[in-house]
Amino acid sequence: MLNIIVELSKYLILIIMLLYTLESFLVFRYEEDYDQRYILRKQLLLIIFLDLTAFLVIFLQTEELKVLYIFGALILYLVIVQALYRALYKTSSILLLNHMCMLLSIGFIMLARLDPDSGLRQMAIAVAATVLAMVIPVMIRKMYFLKKLTWLYAVVGFLMLAVVLVAGSNVNGAKININIGSFAFQPSEFVKIIYVFFVASRLYKKSATFLDHVITTAVAAAYVLVLVLSRDLGSAVVFFITYVVMLYVATKKPLYLFAGLGSGCLAAVIAYFLFSHVRQRVVAWRDPFSVWETSGYQILQGLFAIGAGGWFGVGLCKGSPELIPFVQQDYMFAAICEELGGLFAICMILVCMSMFLLVVNISLRIKKRFYKLIALGLGTEYAFQVFLTIGGVSKFIPMTGITLPLVSYGGSSVLATIIMLAIIQGLYILREDEDEEFERQKEKI
């Protein structure tokens, strides 16, 4: 009987995810607030039904009370955070909020399946992050001096990365964490946000000269260099791509775009010959079977998991994702493919894409260049982080060790991503304020 329930549940979970994904794009077709609110409420119900189905299946097979604790805390979290945003920020983006809740739910489902203790820790961090992030939208809306803190951003961000390089703990060959007692803190996750604010504050002025761009590029290159020396290659790539995109959009000069991409390719070739760990990752990517006992083992196990899941998955608790080293941090996408199926994973990618398009839309519609560049930078960081994670797991590109935002296990990543989304909510509210002001000016005319 239990096997029948598990088998049916994977199709029910897929149907719920398909409906949610479809409505993530259909909502853009409606201009009336009533129609949009109806779809957004349906999305919240779909998230709750997804959680109910998945956690019930996991509990029936594991009989682990911690699974129920995570489920109860998650439902309470979803209800409270939705109520608070709707009450405190009436012009906030509920679609963005729904996407955050959906991705968090997927992450908690997989953590409850893999390691309930990690799920409880992640829940505590998500709650703390959300409490902290609740004040950020109003700060973005009211603190007009943020664009004047250019060199404060530059110095603070660089020092945080430099401290990791000098005193950071070694994790899988890379210096990415600072240990404070029993807690591990990953500064690069927060520097991503500071970095975007620095670049935006340097590039938003139309009067910026070529020398200004050279100075900004030099500082950005220093950030990337420190990350490369720390062997945090994934973050280095994210920082580099984000800067190239922001510079191109700010200047509208294709030469900068092609020069940036060309220098990036050249730097990758140089890194291949200079750093042995880069060569190891490339070898493992090109032919993981040749190094299956060492660096290729994780890649192969991930590919086996994706293949075993097929389109519909084997069902929750019916796969073996725990065989993949560091599955909770690096290979959560493979675990999702194995137990929930390739179609579910594609839907999750589309939800991430919908979130990115929403951020790009905010960037296009907001009038103030400083905030426009911030939205673009944060959106680029998010999208490229998703691309690096899924591309690495699927062997499309070499593995970089980047986590899947909101889904993978990692306190610093979850905290930084929730803060980033709160900033984007603030920008969305700011854009709504601009639209209201424009309508008032039209009425006066």
C-alpha cells in the first residue's frame, strides 16, 4: 500500500508543480489586479498542497518526527511571511514572494528527505533571515544616500574577501568560510550584494569618464583575483560576469562587452595552466571515468542519479541521492531529478527563469539609473548562479561548487539570497511609487 501511495504521490507532486509553473507565466498576461491576485492566491495554495503531499510521503516512509517539525514550521513560515508582506508592503511583488516560498519549499522537502537535522537548522536560519529582511524594502525606499557610499562598499567588500583568503578555513580545497565557534560563515555570499552596490554607484552617472570605468574595472578585477587565489572559482565567475553585464548596460558600448568576454576567456586559459585544481576540474568534466575514484566520482554519481530518475522520478525516499558526496550543498539538483523527476526539475528551472524575468522587468521599468543597475546586477548574479549550479551538475560545464539559491543547504547562501530578494522587493515598491507619481503628474496636466 505504501508503495502505491509513493508512486501516486510523484505524479500528484508533478501536476502541482506544472500548474504552479504555468501560472508563473500566465500571470503576466493579466493587467487587472483582481485577475492577478486570484492567480497569486492559487499559487500559494499549490505550494501548501505540494508541501503537504511531499512531507506526508516522507514521514510515512521514515516515521521521523523531525520531518513533521520541519513541515509545521514551514507552513507557519509561509502563512506569516505572506501575511506580513501583504500587510506591510501593499505594493510588493507577491509573485516574487511566491517564487521564494516555492524554492524554499523544494529545498526543505529534499532536506527533510536527506537529513532532517540540516532541515531544522536551515529553517531557523530562513526565519532569522526573513525577520531581518522585513525592514530592507523600506530602507531601499527611504535611504537615498546609498548611492553615495561607493568606496565604503569597495573597502568593506574587499576586506571581507581578503580575511577569508588569509584566515579562512579550507573546504574541499577552497578557502570560502570563516569559522566563528561552531558556526561557519561564508562572506562571499554577502559580498555579492555589496559588490553590486559598489558597481552601480560607480556606473550610474552618465557623466562617468573612461578613467572612471578603468578604476571601477580595476577594483572589480581585484575582487575576482582574491576569489581566484582563494580557489572560490564559482564566485569569481559570478562576480566577473555580473560586472561585464552591468558595465555594458550602463555604457551601452559593445566594445566593453566583447573586451570583457575576451579577457574572461583569456583568464580562464591562464588559470588552467597556472592552477592545478582548475586542471583537475576540467579533467573531471571532460572524462569523469578516467578519474572516477577521485574528482570524477561526484560527477558520475550525479549523472547516475539524473539518469535513474527519468522524466517522472523514482519517488521520494526511493532513490539513493545520499551516495553523492556533498549532495545537500552541491548536488541538490541531481537529488531532485532522481526522486521527483526530470519534468519537475525543468519546472523548477522555469520558476527560476520567471524570477529572473521579473527582476529584469523591474530593472527596465525603474527610472533611476542607480536602482536600475542594482536590479540588473542582483538578477544577473542570481541567474548565473543557477546556471553554474545546474550546468555543473548536468556536466554541461565544469563544476564550480556554487549552491542552488534557496534550494541547497547553506546558511550563508539562504541568508544572503533572502536579503537580496528583500532588496529587489524594495526596488519593486520604488518602481510602483514612480508609477503612482507619474499618474499624479498626468492628472495635474
